[in-house]
Amino acid sequence: MSNALEERIVELEIRLSHQDDMLQTLNRLITEQQITIERLQADMANLRLYVSELLATQGGDPGPEPPPPHY
């Protein structure tokens, strides 16, 4: 094999190695982000349930707030 061809192959192997590393890093980050998103969605669902239960125990939505006394 010629020296130039061997250098090209080595360069391609190095680039492939870097791309594999980058792909694994991105995959790990996306997985962590998905876990965070799912946790936040569960928190939001719990908050919605909590607020709806609070409103139900207080007699429902109180409607619009009256204007302040100085209005």
C-alpha cells in the first residue's frame, strides 16, 4: 500500500473515531434530556392536580379579582 493511501486510511479512522465519540456523547445527552422532560411533565401533571384539588376545596374558581380600593 502506498504511503499516501495509508495516511488517508489513518485519517479516516481518526475521523470515524471522533464521530463515534461525538455520537455517543450526543446520545447520552439526549437520553438525560428526555429523562428530565419526563420528570418535568410528571411534575406539571401533579401541580395541575394539586391546583384543581385546591380550587375544588375552596368552592371553585373565585372569578375575577375585584379592583383594589384605590381604583
